[in-house]
Amino acid sequence: MPNIRLVLIAVSVLLSNASFAGSTVENVRIWSDSGKTRVVLDLSKSAPHKIFTLRGPDRIVIDLNDSRLAASFKKMPQGVGTVRSIRSAVRADGQLRVVLDLTQAVRSRTFAAGPNGQYGDRLVIDLHSSGSLTTVKRASEAYTQGRDIVVAIDAGHGGHDPGSSGRRAKEKDIVLSISKQLARLIDAEPGMRAVMIRDNDVFVDHMARIAYARKHAADLFISVHADANRDSRPSGASVYALNLERASKEARETLSMRGKGPVKVGDVSLHDKDPVLASVLFDLSQSAAMSASNDVGSRVSREMSRVTKMHSKKVKEKSLAVLTSAEMPSILVETGFMSNAADEKKLRDRGHQGRLAAAILAGVRDYFYTSPPAGSQIAMNLNREPTKQVRHVIARGDTISEIAERYNVSPAAIRRANKLATNNIRVGQTLNIPIFSGG
């Protein structure tokens, strides 16, 4: 009888696995470098997740909805860097809980990455040790002026190229209007400056757009477009990130120019480097730009989902001509479908355009206050403050408790930082979110 019971249990488990339709974790990878530890969960498909920090002892917890370890999964890797060990368990509600036991308190950030030529869907968790957060040591407390973060805004199409057309509007006009509103918002943001690739109805070649962004040493490239389809039913916005295929092609072309004059990636000259070192430097630049592109893209997509329907909430990597530069994070925002009557009506509305621009800014600001470029005014301000703060613009549907969970702080801490007597907030209001050192 006991043998029959074991057989029934085994059959039950097999049937359960066969009918499982959620995401599976195929592999877990981990490495550490320069004070940062990166953990990557390779997934069978993207999965909604939550991440939070626990103290005593320090650990990071990742809950993935409707997920489990793949049947082929062997074992968790050994800990490195700030991760002592990794463990997992399936909870009663169907969530897979992955726990990173830490050697010290860290700051964490997470983003989802779509499939590329080598890997499928991934969930990436970056852990920064407390020491690695302080990038500038000052001999005095004297105020130092930092540079503005430069955001290049590329309004798609223009001039003889109208882009897609709706019943009453052309893509080139819609995206120019949204881009101008976005530029005004960025210019009004302390420590940021917008550069418009085009500010009137002219055509600019794709490579000239990227060259213009490089000329102004842009920290981020945003291309604004509106989608179209032969079928009038598809609707909603999407966000695309720097594509591996095109970035790799650009890398080969750039490296082939080494013997013909000065070639640089970022601030590093390549023309005087040996071929292997030049290739490694460019590869590192590509990897960093692609990771950052997915990160900022995820934040922009999340904020846009608060003000408009999303055709896809997942940031995609796609072979698009304007997403080629390995020197800077690059995203393309499809604001809606010109071929869909309801979308076109909304895109013609100045109020809706303003909400889209504000949502894009909110995602960009969230990214740069988490990962400010070295030497920027925002980086210096955050380094100067013993308690770092992120500014969050309230969108429709936001609550104090949801915002607190997102930034891993308590609702009371948010109320104290903003001198709020209650949890009442309003759309468009800016909150200071305290992000405590090491937490």
C-alpha cells in the first residue's frame, strides 16, 4: 500500500508539472565587479515580480508570480560579492520566492530584459554595496557645480517623411508636439537639459540624429514615434530598447575605422589601442548601454502605463535604425497607434500629449536619480546628502502605501519627508522619497 501511495504522489507531481503554464526559472547566474554584484534569473517567459529588503540578517527577497524552478534546474550558484548564498521555495499562493542572503546592507535595483541573440527573458538584480555608492570624496563641504544631465529628444520622421498617418493627423506633427512638451519639462528639471534633434518640420537622416546626440554628449537618447498597423484594432503605447544586433553591427563598423583617424567610445580613445583591447572596451560599452537602456525603458513603460493603455508593458529589443549607439542608453517610445481612431484622437489632444510627456519624464527622472552619471549635478547633490532622496511625481492611481512599497520605505517615512499629516495626495504632486544609505 505505501508503494501505491508513492506512485500516486509521483503521478500527481508529474501531472502538475505538465499542466503548469506559468514562468520557470531556467538558470541563475551571478558575478561581481567594482563593488557591484549582479544576479540574473533566466526565465522561460517574463513574470510579474516584487522585490524587497529585509534586515536582521540582511537579505533581498524576490517574489515571482505563478513561477517555479524548471525541471532541468540543477542547483543555485554559490554566492559571490555581497551575496552569501541563494535559496528558493514555492509559496502556497503559487509565487516562487528567491532569497539572496547578503554579507552586508546593499542598495538594489531590478529590471526585466527581453530576449536577445544569446538569452531569453531575464530578470536582473543589481546590488550596490554601501561603499560603492559614494563615488566622490570631498576634502571640504564647499559647494561644487556639476554638469547637467543631457537628454537627446528625437521627434521621429519630419519634412518629406510624414511617418504614419491617421484620419486627421500625421505622425511627424504629433511626435514633434509631444517632444517639445517633453523638452520643456526636462529643461525645467534641476540638473537636466534637453537637446532637440529637430524642433521644426524638417527631415533628419537617422545617422545624423545619432551624431547630433553624440556631439552634445547626451546621457540618454529618446526617440518619440507613433505606431501604425494595417489592422485598425491594435492600440496602445510601447517602449523599445537598444538592440543587440544593430549595436553589434555598429561596433564592427566603428572598430574598422580605427586606422583612419580618432575613434572614441564615450571618453575613451580607441584608435591607439591594440585590436583586442579596443574590442573589449567597445564590448563593455555595449553591455553597459544595453543594460541601462532596458532599465530606463522599464521605468518609462511603467510610468506610461499609469496614463495610457500599453500595447505592450514589456520593454522590447528590436532592430530599429535609431537604436544603434553603444555609447549611450537609447529607447524608442511608440506613443500609440495612428491607425486606431481612438488612439489618434487621444494623440491629437494636447492634454494627453502633456500626460505622456510627464510620464516619460517621470521614468527618466526615476532612472537618473537611481543611477546618476558621475560628475553630474544630481550625482553631486545625492552624494552631498546623508539621506538620499528620489523625487516622485504622483500619477493617477498612486497611493502612499503603493509608493512606499515600490521604493522599499515606510509610508510614515514618506509622510515625514513631505510634512504630510494624512495619506491624501493629488495627481501631479511631487513627493520626496527618502532612500536611506545602505538600504
